Amino acid sequence: MQVLQKTQKIVRYQNQQNQVFYGIVEDDVILQLSSNFNEIINKELKYDGVKVKYSDVKILEPVKPSKIINFGWTYAEHAKETGGKPNLKEPFLFLKPASSLIPNEGNITLPPSHLSNQVELEGEVALVIGKRGKNIKEEDALDYVFGCTIFNDVTARDLTKRDPQFTRAKGFDTFGPLGPWIVTGIDPTNLRIVTTLNGEVVQDGNTNQMSLSIPFLISWISQVMTLEPGDVLATGSPSGSCPMKSGDVVVVEVEEIGKLRNYVI
């Protein structure tokens, strides 16, 4: 039995035999686990003795959530740049479908131009819920977080300006890059987020700049819907959202977590 340390990188991957496993990343090696996700969040890490090279496997989305909850306009400057309302007392809420998810190194597919011709990046910190929760108290909220990962809330900006709600603008296939892994035991309330587009920095923010705190967001949404293990909560984007075009490479880097790299086609 492998012991879950305070800070570990939990990755989900497919090996060369098309088998899917969770594992613990240590440098360029993955310690393969026979544990499923529920066992992992309950700290039952069954190391089966197999080590694989990180470069020899296909990295998948680190979790398969029942829902992907997105909080919008949690950074005042991003709200201003996208036509939102800064310093809201409650977040702008929307959901993304599971079909939007793609892993690290996956391709973001632009919609046909007749549907949208202004697709933008939004680098974010995402929380992965570790236990079922309803009506969570704000002071207890972080106890429900299993770990943190990286999210790119890809957005058809022209559609957010036309549609009365954001389902279409946010919900295209591949509009939810997530990964590359889940990092346990870190504080999500003070993490630097840097997004580059073709190597040029376009976003540079920190979760400590949020106008609504992460514990507040967890408590607030749990009054609306029950949070389940594996649910993903995307905490919002700092300023610097900008258009992407075919051929671009976007990298969202979050300190203490790593880099999420995707290619625009």
C-alpha cells in the first residue's frame, strides 16, 4: 500500500496496451496504481509494483467529473475586459459538458467560422472535489478539495455577446483542456497563473487577486447543488483573455502544479 503524501501528483493515463490507470508522478516516472479514483481520494493507494516512463504513455484528463462547474468574473479586471460586472457579490455561474474535456497535449478544435470566429483562452486553477458535500460552511470548504489542477476555459467570445447565456459559447467539444495531473496538499488561494500564447505571456495573475474567495465559491455552489467526488470547479480567469487561431500553442502554467499545453487546430 502506497501512502498518500501531503503533496503528490496524481495522473490518469493509458498505457501501450490501451489500459487506463492512475499513478503517482515522480520526476519522469509514474508509479502505477491499481486503485480507482474513489480509493485514491480515500487514501487507499495500491501500488502494484509497476513503473512506467511518463513519455511512454498517453496522459488523459486526470478525472472524469459528474459536472464541470465554472465561476465567471471572479477577477475584476477580467470582468471588465469581457463586458462583465466587476466585484460581484456572487459569481456568474455556468456549466461545461463532459464532452468539452481534453487532456494535456490535446487539440483545441476551432468551430466552423459560421458558428464562431473569435475563440479565446482563459487560464484558470481548477479544484477537484474529494468528498460529497451539501450546504458546506465556508470555514470547512477547503476540506472538501482533494487537489488542484489546471483548466483552460476556452470561450467563443462572440457568442457570449450574442447569446443570453453561455452554454453554447463555452460548451463546444474540446473547449475544456484539463490537467495534466491533480496535485494534492497545496493551498489554492495563493497560486500564480501564467498563460502563454506561442511563447508570449498574455496572462499573469494570482488566485489571491480574486474578488470572491475560493472557500466562498465552494460554500456558495454547495447551497445550489450537491458536490460529488471528482467534480471539477474552475475558479475563473485573470485578465488577458485573447483570441487564438489555428496553429497556435497555448500553455497555462500554475505554480506548484505545472503546465497544461494544448494545440489549436
